[in-house]
Amino acid sequence: MTPESVARTSKFATTTCALLLVALAACRERPQTPIAPPDVGAPPPSAPALSRFAVPLDYDATAVLGLVDQTVPRVFGSMDDLRTVNGDSRKHYAFEASRGPFTAFAVDSEIHLRATLAYQARGWYKPPIGPTLSAGCGDEHERPRLVVELATPLSLSPDWHLQSHARLVTVRAASTRERDRCDVSILHIDVTDRVVDAAREALRGRLPMIDRRVASVDLGEHVAEWWSLLERPIRLTDSVWLALHPERLRMGTVRGTSLLLTVPVSLDARPRIVTGSEPSPPRTSPPPLAADSVGDGFRIALDGLVDYGTASRALREALGAR
């Protein structure tokens, strides 16, 4: 080699070593960025779709009998309460009616309550000259009868109390036969209509009290127990659960037949099927009841969340021998 070539080779080697040293120094100074493992998990599930379950509930109409029976008097009028006839101070009458037990039956969306009143009546006439004359109807063996009938639609308030709007349907003689009329001959009047009017007035005065007594029935505690059951996951099979996630209860128009009222109730929920360990229920309070027009049947949308362990076991059991 010539002196010139040796010099060029030495210069190239020196330059190459310098570059390597700079590169090594840069590698030592630059922090190493860890490489993240690949994402092998499932994407987060979408929010569950709203589902609605229609569940008709039957309500026994006889349940309100006790409340009404305590509110409506057993006795109307008194034989000591004398009333004038058409403002004539010479003519008086009095009556006393005893009420029998109520019976209940449902018609469309109302509960009807019916009872029989048996009464006695007497009239007095003081002529200008001579003693007072008296006549009447009804004794311990047979008395004229009236039929009274009340009706009320039953519903639920948003805070889960019963609601009533009682009305008087009728007060009338039990039949057209003579035994259910009271004609006081000495007064020349039929007392039946006057007894009917007095009973009607007394019953109408009790209607607001009936509504208040019915409204005192609080179903909130029972609804809270039912709601906690709806929130509890339902085991479908090993490590597979159905969580309903209830949101709201709605009530439609009540209908009745015989002694039962059918209350159409729907449940708004967002059900989801989950695998693995049992999910913890949210334990919330029942929301206020909503009014709604509820149809028959149900509409359900289900989302499923399956972990890889459960999916692998299911596939192994299904395909392991193939």
C-alpha cells in the first residue's frame, strides 16, 4: 500500500468509530418505551335496550269491604226523631233502618258494593179535636226493605296508595211488592220515598270518608319487596345469570269481571345476560308509579356479556369430541 492509501484507510476507520460511539451514547440516553401487549379483551357492551313486560294483576274486590263496612253506618234514622209532613205540625213520622252486610262485585273498571236496609216507620196525626192517631209498618217479623248500592273505581297513586272516587248508584225499594212499601193511611202518604230520600242523604255524606279510608291503604312496603325480587339476578344455568335491571312500573286502565279487578301493569326494564359470578343487585327503591296504556304481550331486547373463560368451556364441551 502507498502512504496515501494507508492514510485514507486510517481516516475512514477513525470516522466510523466516532459515529458508532455517538450512536451508542444516544441509545444509552434514550429511555426504552415498553411495548403494550395486544388487546385481546371484548369491546365494552352497548347500553341495554329498553324492554317492556306486560303483566296483568288480579285484585280481589272483597278486600275493600271491611273499610266500607266500618265507614257506612249500620243504623239510619231513629224512632225518636220526629219529622213533619210537608210542614204540617199536626202530621209527623219517624223511621229507623238497619243495614245488612255489603256484597261486592266488579263491573268494567269499578267495584260495586250492595247492601239491604230493613226499616220500620210510624206516622202520627193530631186532629183538631180528639187524641193523636198513630199507624205504621214493619215489626220484628217482617219489615219493608231498601236496596243501596255504591260504586268506586280503584286505582293506585304514584306513591302506591289506593285511590277511590266513591259515588252513590241507587237507593230504592227492594221490590214492587206491597211488603216493601210503607203506606201510612192516617197521613195519606207513602213513607217509602221519604225513607229513601233520608237514606240517600246519609249515604252521600259518607262518600268523602270512604275515599279517605281507602286512600289510607299503603302498598309501598309490598311493592318494595317485589321490586327487590325484580332486581335480584335470575340463575339460568351454571355461571349464567339474567339481570332484569328494572326501571319503572306502569298501570293501564283497570277492568273487572265477577269479584276480580284486572290491573294491567307493565315493567320497563333493561335485561342483560351475564356469565361468571353472580352480579350484585343495585338495591334501589321503587320509582313512582307511572300511568300508561298497556297492551298485551311483551317486547324484550336482550344483551349478553360472555367472558372468555365461560365461552371456552362451552366450546370445549360442545366441540371437544369432534
